[in-house]
Amino acid sequence: MQFPRNRHIPPGPAAERVLLTSSLAWLHVIGASLSAAWLVLPHAAGARESLILVATLGAYGIAAILLAGRSRLSLAAVQLTMLGTTAVISLAAAASAERGSVYGLFYLWATLYAFSFFSRRQALVQVAAVAAAYALVLTVQLAPTTWSEDLTRWGMTIATLLAAGILVRTLTERLREREQHLRLAMEQSSLASAVLGFDRTVLDANEACARLVGVPRDELIGTNIESMWHPGDREVHAAAVDRGAATGELAGDRQETRLVRPDGQVRWLSVAATVIHGDRGRPLHLFAQFDDVTDRRLQIARQEALSRLARLALDGAATGALAAQAAAIAASGLDATHVALTISPAAGAPPAAAGAQGWSEGGVQSAFAAGLLDAPAGGTLIEHGLQVEGVGQASGVRVAIRTPDGLLGALCAHDCERHFDREDALFLEAAAGILAATEARARAEARLRHQALHDPLTDLPNRALLQDRLQHALARAARGGGDVGALFIDLDHFKVINDSLGHDVGDELLAQVAARLSAELRDSDTLGRLGGDEFVVIAESGGEPAQLVRLAQRLGAALGHPFAVRGDELTITASIGIACGDGDSDSNALVRDADAAMYRAKDLGRARYELFDAALRERVLRR
């Protein structure tokens, strides 16, 4: 990026030479013009106009030389020019034929100039040259005077020149001393400081300011600062500067604004500016100090982003919603264009995109295929110079999301303008930690809920969940009609196996029985364990007696095959009771009826099934 430059010469040796020569050149132009006017206007008789014209043209010639070489002439050359100027003034004064010629005033101009720009010694040399030249003029001038008059005039003139020169020198030294103090204070300040014109030109700046802007100081001075303002802030700042130029005041305290560096990097600055006033309170320019607050703003933004993510997690946001918002929050905290969050839906399952910001669906799939969204083995990976489809050459940072159960997924960011660093990775790691803790908590809660409603040995629904499923099935039957069946299964002589072979063998046999029974059921059926060797099947659809009988036959046949338990083959049978209900049935009564039918099957010889009927109901009631 190239910043436009105004026609302004920055402070320094070159600027001093330009000021030195330009001011002297214009003094010659003014003096020569006054001399030309003197020639045109009435003047003393007997004046040598030709000599005065030569002096006038000589003054114009000296001015032209000074203007042409204003940036190249050395101080010694300017001093020699001043001696020539003294000669030109003396020639005009001698040729004027006037007592106390007005051309003597030009000596004062030359002396004041010498005391302003030369050293004290050099200025005194100039006065000595004027004294000698003026003495010669008084000697050879055309106007008749006595020697005492000439001596008095010479003495008063030289004394006046010395007094005026010393006064100017004293004032100049005080101003330069004050300016030097201010310049040293600005140069040695750790804060970036600059003097700005109301036309937005950088008149002066210290090295801290040049480093902040990213432009060498000699290039920064003379630059139009408006080109550095962020496009979104230019109108506001231009209005503020114009208001300062018009009123001499700037409203408000420190302001935060954005600066665009030549490399395209955007920095946030805290700016404190004040108007510098001249004579009669006239606004001259602005003095501004800049403090880079980019990192502070970034840290605040990241803390706020992590707080938002933590609040969402604590509020119990659903996994999908949390993942989508997590990607957006990470993108804002990193100022990254592309962020993706991948999560494995189950332990050991391949990860899938759960949330994406800035990515198209096809772009996410391409990134998956290229391995750009894989969880890094080391936990965090920062990469540069990546070729990302849809993004271009980009920088990337990937952070693995791990829970106590293992790898959950990854949080990945890519950007073609950002150059991610360790600070970016730390922010992403903090976000990944919140996601991991949230998922770990959700999985722990799910495990607790599962444990509360499932049998720990067989992982089947326990009595509480079985009753809940049965109540829901009966409620659906009440709304839509149909029957609900319950099969009560009790293993025959299971206590013998436990007592003879041990509870470990019995537990393993129960687990295999549960698996074999489950294999015979439909997805709509529910198998639960009430405890011990008692199981219950809820058949929600197809709960008619005939279908329930066929189901009981399949289950009995499935248990008829031997079980391989710790190197032994065990054979076991089951007594099954069947009960059928409808939407008006009570869940507890239905299970109790199936239990009664199961006991009837045991009474009739075991390894069989029995269907609960009216006669059995009467029998149960008589008990």
C-alpha cells in the first residue's frame, strides 16, 4: 500500500536548508522590488540610477540562485551569499545620493536574518562585514556630509544592528530551546506521537509512531493520514478534524479507532488529540498521541466470547445448537473467516461436521477429504501456507477436543489473511475445553440416567423403565385401539446353577439369556429384567393372544439351545406367562396377570408357557 504524500518538507537537515535559503531568497525579492519602486518614484537628484539598477538586478539574481539551489546549498554557500548581499546593499546605498539613505534599512534585514539562522560567531562576522561596508559607503556616497555626521550615523546604525540582532538571537535561542525540549519529550516518549495539519498531513512524528504505523519515519512525515484510517472510520475522523480547525476544540476524551497498516493489518488505537493554537488563539495544527490497544481489545473480545460459550453450555443448550454457536463464537474471537467444529456422535465413530462458520457444505467436505479438519495428534497444530479450496492460501489452527472417554472431535480455524499464532491457539484450546467439559458432563448425566433405568448386569430396562414403557404403550392403545401383551419369563432351576457353579457363572448365563431373548424380539418390543432370573417382554403391536403365544414359543425355543459359559455347556428352560390387555388395563395388573400365568406354567411342569384367562383370574382372586 502506498500512502499519498502532500507537498510538505519534513523537519531535518534538508528542511533546514530549504527554510534557510527560501527565506533569504524572498528577502532579496522583497528588497529588490522595493529598490525598483524607489527607482520609479521620485528620489534624490544626482543618484546613480544605473548602479542602483545593477544592485537591483543583482538582488534578483541572488534570489534566483537561492531558490534554484535551496535544497542543495550548504551553510557556507549561504554565508558567502550574505556577503554578496551586503555588497549589493552597499552599492545601492552609495549610489542613492541621499544622506541617511533608506537602503541602510536593508542592513537590518540582513543582520536579523544572520542572527536568526547563523551561529553567534557567524552573525558577528556578518555585522563586521556590514560595518566595514557601511563605513566605505559613508566615505564614497554622493551626498555631502561631514566626517562627524558620518561617524555618528555609522555608530548608531551598527549599534542598532547589534542590539536588534542580539534581541532576535536571544528570542530565537529560547524558542529553539523550548522546541528542543518538546522534541526530546516526543522522541523519547514510549507513546506514538505526531503533529498533524488540518489538511490531514503528518507534519512530524516520533519513531514510536512510525513503528506503530509500519512506515519509516522519513516516509511517514508528509503523508496524508486520512489514507491510513479504516474506511469505516474515515468520515467520523474527517468531521472531527474539520471541527477542530473551525472551532479550535476537539470534543470528547480518548477515542478508539482503527488504523490500516501498509501490509493490510488492522490495528485498534486509542487516540488523544489536542489543538495547538497560535497567535490570538488561531488553530494551527493537532498534536495526537496513539496507544495500540489491539491486543487488549482482542483479549476482552475473547473473554466475552468464552463467557458466552460457557453460559450457553451451562444453560443446557442442545448439542447441535451449541456446536453451531460455538463455531460462530470461535470465528468472532479469532477474527477468522472459516471455523469448523467436528464431533464424533459416539465413541469410536468417525467425526462429522457439527458446526461451521464461513464454510459451504461442499467446502467442509473438501476440507474433510484434505485432512484439514482432523484432530491433531499432539492436541494443537498451527499451520501456514495451506492451500484450502474455497479459501486460497491460508493459515490454520486445529485443536483436539478430548473428554475422559477419549477423542471427541476438533475445533479448526482457517483464514487467508490471518497468520495464526500461539495466542490464537490458546483461545481455541479454551473454547475446546469448554466444549469437552460440556460433552463430558452431558455424557455423565446420560450414563447416570441410563444406570438409573437399566439393569447393570444385562443393560436391559429395569422395573422402573419397564413400567414407564408399559404405561406409554397402554396410553397409545387407549388413543388408537389395539392390544398390549406382557410375557413374564422365569428361568427354571436357575438357583441350582447359582448354588452349584457360582454366582459369576449365573451372572454370565443371565447376560447371554438376555442377549438371546433380545435377538428374537421386534424393534417395537421391550425386554426388561425385574431382578434375579425374571424377565418381562412388552409387545406393544401385535398383542393379540395368538401372536403372543407364537412369540412365547420362539423365546422358549431360543432358550432351548445350550449356552457356552466359561468352557461349559449349560442348558436351561423357562416358564413363560402371557397376559393381554387393552387401553383400559392397568400396567401393574397386567404384569401381575402375566406373573400368575407364569406360576401356573411352573405348576404344570415348567419349560412351557401359559395364557392368563378368566379361570385363572378367578383362581387368583380366591387366593
